[in-house]
Amino acid sequence: MNRVLIVVFFGILFGNPLLAQISPGELAEVHSHLEGISNCTKCHHLGEKVLNENCLACHTEIKSRVDQQKGFHASSEVRGKECFTCHNDHHGRKFEIIRFDKDKFDHKLAGFELIGKHAKKECKDCHKPEFITDQKIKEKKRTYLGLNSACLTCHEDYHQNTLSKKCEDCHNNELFKPAPKFDHKKAKFQLLGKHQTVDCLKCHKVETKNDKKYQAFAGLKFSNCVNCHIDVHKNKFGQNCTDCHSEESFHTIKGISNFDHNKTDYKLEEKHIIVACKSCHKADLTAPLKFAKCTDCHKDYHNNQFTKQGISPDCSECHSIKGFKETSYTIDKHNAGNFKLEGAHVATPCFECHKKQEKWSFREIGIRCNDCHQDIHKDKINTKFYPEAECKNCHVVDSWKKVNFDHSKTKFELLGAHQKQNCKACHFPKDNTGKEQQRFSGVETACVNCHADKHYNQFEANGTTDCKRCHKFDNWKITTFDHNKTRFVLDGNHKNVACNKCHKEKQIEQTTFVQYKLKDFKCETCHR
């Protein structure tokens, strides 16, 4: 502190030349009003650096945003930094304190991510005085402050204050038209039937309001059909059109002059409700009709496939008046027939078997597996294991991957680790191109046909190596090998010698293996 007082004293004593030496340089234009040694402490702590609290004491608009944890200065990119690390001064009047690469600036850090059409805008398109509501910020010569994320800050309210100010409820950042996020189901008037296909402009007309084009979306009358539709009956049947008509079509009549069809012997329910009167009453509305059976009105779609002894069952045994697409034919009914649904067949859709062509078929479509499934084992498996090419000899209906085959009936019984192997490992080997090759007949059973001989043919006898002499099927570990049955019996201290002291690794060409077959057993071969 004493140093500062001495400097101030000499500054006063000798005048401005010394002041120029004390100052690091001329202040920028925006801070020029702070020139002079008496103003130093407005930014600097006495004899030390510039303090953030001093900066924010003047730049209250920044402090307000930081306090609210909003904007770029509250982001992870800036939080915790000293102001002067980005905005230092004393570099001259023309120095730009605010400087950054606009092209590389991540606008998301400012609290408003630029997406859609916003990403293609120039900074100056949005950051301009007319979009700033704060008068103090608006008076700044250049600033990126003062905007908020509300759409109507920058965009004109086309709806002229008749709808919510949250434009994003209906629009997105790509285009104002159409409004992809608008859901008419949330409106007071639900679009049902034919209303769903009516062009918006038919109801929401474009007009001029306040000398501007305006499309009305609010305040429309819809309490009655006649608010939009002309009453062709000229009020003969009252204003409640829905007594006879529905939103599906004006030509679909629900009733004629409040006629209640349910008072007849045939009650209109489900799909029959929307059937046009003339579809049934083709000649005279008062003429009696047959209706005891479905086929009195409907053709037999199945072409007598279910007819027995000249009698065709009624459609209602499988279908209901909710629609022909739905069926009440149960799995229990199916199981009472020639083909019982079990396993994976229970989950198979009906059309997979009964509609392989244009028409549904329910008779003589096959009951054997290969009537529907391709026989991939044809000519690949010996017929004694595959009689009549019946898949169920090995597979189960739960899943093709499950195999119920007794391998002990073959020449190779599965023991130990072999029981855990997938069938494909041996019976579907891959060729050089990686393609699977099916192989069941003629599979070799010698160990070396599947496993590599790590002993370099040392134990080969009569052209083959029998791994079972030392190894078991549970794992490759040797548990039964008895060295005393070899030509060299281990006795004395030899019992305690580690195997690798005598049986060392050897390499022939590119193959490395442990040599177990030794040429001789003279003492001097190992002992020097």
C-alpha cells in the first residue's frame, strides 16, 4: 500500500509523463471515461488484478444473467473464469474488448441452441436493437444481450394474439407451415370421420385483419352442423343432423326420421349399424327380409370348405358382427381337428398357414412338418435315424433349435464336454469361404479330425493318434497318465523333477511343441 502512495505522490509531483508510465496503456473506447489514476480502483483491487465483482458492478445486465444461471456467462465454458481473461483492456482506443470467432461459437452455451432454420441465420439477423426490450441494453452500440428465447421476440404474431404465445406447441424450427406439432385432438372440436380429410382452409379461412393476412383458428362456431354445412332438409328434421347422420358420411344414415331399428326383430349392432339401409333393403324399406343366418345376406367366403353332409355352419360360429376379420375360433377348437397346435405353432399367426395365396384355405393344407417347412436334411442323414423324413424324430415343436436326438445310437456317444457342444459345431462346419456345410453321414470320429494335435504326431500309432490314452472327455487336463508305464520309470529323485526339466519345447518349421518322445535315457543325456 505504501508503494502505491509513493507512486501517486510522484505522479502528482511530476505530472502526466509518470502517469503514462504507471498505466499499462490507453483504455478502449467503451472504458475511456475511466481514464486517470483516480479511477484505477473502480476496476482494480489496489495494487492487484481486476476483480470480477468490480466488472459486474457496472455490467449489471451480465450479473443479472449470471445470478439467474442463464446465458453464456453462466455456462460451463465461462463459469469460474476471471472476466479479464477474455475481456482485458489497456490496448488502445480501437481495441475490441468483446471478440470471438462467430463461426466457431457454440450458441447452445448461450442457452438457445440453433437448430433447423435458426442454424442458417447470420448473427446480425437476430441480434439487432429492434428485438431488444431492455432500453438500457438497447442503447448499446453493439451487444449480443437483450434477446430471449420466446419466438415472438423476433417473429411477428401471425395469429394476432388469438392463440398461445408458445409457438413451439404447434411449430418446429424448420418451417412455420405446416404446423407438425399441432394435434387437433387437443382442440375443443374433435375431427372424426370425414372431418379428418377436410382441408384446413375449408374451416379456417384466410381473411384480412388489422390490414394483415390472418387465418382464424380460434373463436369458430361449431355447436351445430349447420354452422358449417347447409341444411339441405331446410329444417324439416330440426338442426340436430347427428340424429340421422354421422361424421363418416352424410350418405350413411343412422336413422330415418328418428326411426329406431332396434324395435324390430333384428337389432342393429356393431358393423351393421353403419351399413347403408339400401344394402339390405334393396327394394322396399318395409319389405320383410330373411336374417336368421348370416348367409341370408352374406356369401360363403370360404366356398363350402366347412360344409359337412350338405350343411354349412353359420358364420357366427367363428365370426361376430364386429367384423369378419376377427374370429372366435379358439385353439381348443383347432386342437379338436386333425392338426393340434402345440409349442411354437400356438404363436404362429393363422395366415402363415391358411393364407399362403390370395384366398384363405382351411382344408388339405398338410399336417406333416415338410408340408410347410423345407427339409434341409434331405439326402444328408441316414434314413435309419430319419425314417420317413419326419422332423419330429429329432426336433420338437417348441423350437427348431431344440433337438431331441439320442446320439448314443450312433457310433459316437457324446461324453463329457462333448455333451455341451452345439450340434452345429460338428455337423455344420464352415468351409474356406465361411459358408456352412451340412454334414451328418461319414463324419470321422477320431479326435484329430476336430482337434489340433499339439504333440506333433509324437503319439501316432498305425496312422492315427488316440488322445483318449491320456485325456478324458471332461477337459484336456491329464489326470490318469502313469509315467511308470512308459519306458522310463520315475523312481528316486526323478519323482520330484518337474516335467519341463526333461520334456522341453521344440520347434520344427513354424510349429512349437513339447517333446515327450525322447531318443534315449542315458544319464549323461541329462546330467553333465
